[in-house]
Amino acid sequence: MNHFTRRIQLAVAGFIVLIAIAGTSVGQNKSPVAPTEQAYNAIVKEAYVNFKDDTSGKNADYIPALADVDSKLYGIAIVTTDGRVYKIGDVDHSFSIQSISKVFTLALAMQELGPEEVFKKIGSEPTGRAFNSIPAVVDMPTHAGNPYVNAGAIATASLISGANEDEKWNKLLAFYGRAAGTKLSLLEDVYKSEAATNTGNKAISMLLAKYDRIYADPFESVDVYTKACSVGVTANQLAVMGATLANNGKNPLTGEQVINRENVPHILSAMMVAGLYDASGGWAWHVGIPAKSGVGGGIVAVVPGKGAMAVFAPPLDEAGNSVKAQKAIAYVADKLGINIFSPQSVGLH
């Protein structure tokens, strides 16, 4: 492992811990410098209106079911750690979570095995390549890269315990629902569409097996991973899932401690270095918030100790990230001053 990169990751994780401790204590106290309700609603509306008519990008078409999603759908939701909700647009439209599921699969794997064991088996190094890159697997012979590219996510799914595939899958689905504060379900049409076209992921799983970097049956692990990507969420539910991370792993609406608080910095640091695929560096440079995207059109951005923002808009850029979601989150982040690397960061509450 690159020693310099590991030092950067530890520094980012430590910085996130400090922000979380300073910003949340119990996760329910509103800052005296927080925007008013009116200001929040105005900023969210501005972000919606400013980018509503942006037609750049296109739906993912390598998964047929995603190509058929209405490209005009657009919704923004913010959930704070003290349970306030701000939303506009198509926030109740269910779409496939896709790669955002990787965040919560990682969280469950760490619950079961501990963060150091997961790091040892999966790693957390940016690949600098596309999320489905096969050469990236060959170039990293000691681990799977990171848990947010396909190879690392399939390997992470293989770590989930269970007597069989159904048990593993049901455990994951229930865990996602606890983070969202509501029962979630599989989008059967998306799953069938992905399962019929996931030859590349099957190839990745077998390559991982060659290097002893997958920890259960390869094709079974691909199927669990495919189902995880096919879970349906709304922008509102996704914002709650993000706010659970922001709130030290405790769901701010249900009060349940879903994710071990000591694991949250590791999850968020990985989001910062690899959450937007090979565009993650630019995102960190310009926006400075841990985030994770999915080719279903969603992005969730997490401000430790403060809250989370989720945006849904299907058209993607060349890296696989929602065009409007990136612009909307960047706009709100600038208006609210929530770049976690800025000394002037105020945050969501």
C-alpha cells in the first residue's frame, strides 16, 4: 500500500471525526448560525430552478431498464441530524440506488468484521479508472482497490455472512431499510435487466477469485451485489440514509443506532477519495463534501455532524455521475458554506 496515500486517508478520517465530534455532540442541537427555515427553502428552490432545464448528459444505457427512466425527473432533499427535512421536485419517485448501495454494504461488512479486517481485504485506494475497470483489478494484486468500484463492491458483498445467498441478501436489504428509516424493496425490472447484462461483473468476480480477493462464491456474490444495486429508493429516503451517516450512524428520524459510530469516518473518507468514480478528485477539489453517486441518477452528499443532501436526476456525465445532481449539490454547498476542508465551514445546522 502507498504509505503517502494511507497517511492522507488517515488525515481525512481524523478530520472528519473532529468535525463530527464538534458538530454533533448528541446530534440534535441547532447551531445559532444555522440558516432560517425560509433561507433553507429558498436555497433548495434556487438549486432546483437553476438546473431544472439543464439537458446535458444522458441516462445510463448499458442497463436497459435505466435507459427507459424519464430523463426529466429531478428532485432535491435535505435531511439534517436534528430531523428537519427540506425537499422539492420528484423526491418521492422511486429509482434504483445502484452504486450508492456500496456505501451501506461496506457499513454492514464493517459491523460484522471490523474496519481493519475489511480494509485489509478490500482496501481503499483510488483506481483512477472507470468504476467497472478490469485492468484496475490486475494492477492491484493485493486487494480489490476500494469498496466503491465494482470489483471492490463485489468483494465487499462476498464478506456479508449468511448460510446462503437469500440470507445474505435479506440481511443487506433490511440493513438498508434501517438506514432509510423505512422498508425498502427490490425493483424487479431493474434487477432482471442488470442480471441479464452483467457479464462484465461476472468476469471481474472470476478475476478476483484468481487473486484470492473474493471471499464467497464469485457468481453468488455478483448476484447479491446486483440485487443491492437494484434496490428502490427515493431522494427523500436517500437523504435520510445520508443523514444517518452524518449523525454518527444514528438515524435522525427513528433514533436507531444503525451503523457503529467508530466506522463512520472510514466510510466517509472512502466516499471522499472514490465516491464519484474517477471524477472524485475534482469533486473534492471543487465541492469538498463526502459523496456517493449511482448510475441510476442519484447522488448523496454527507456533511459530518450536520446532515445530508440527496439529489435524483437520471442524465449522467461521462464518468457516470448525475449532471444536475452534481450542480445542485455544489450550488447548495457554496450557499451554505459546507466544504468540510474550509475553515469557514458552517454546515447545515
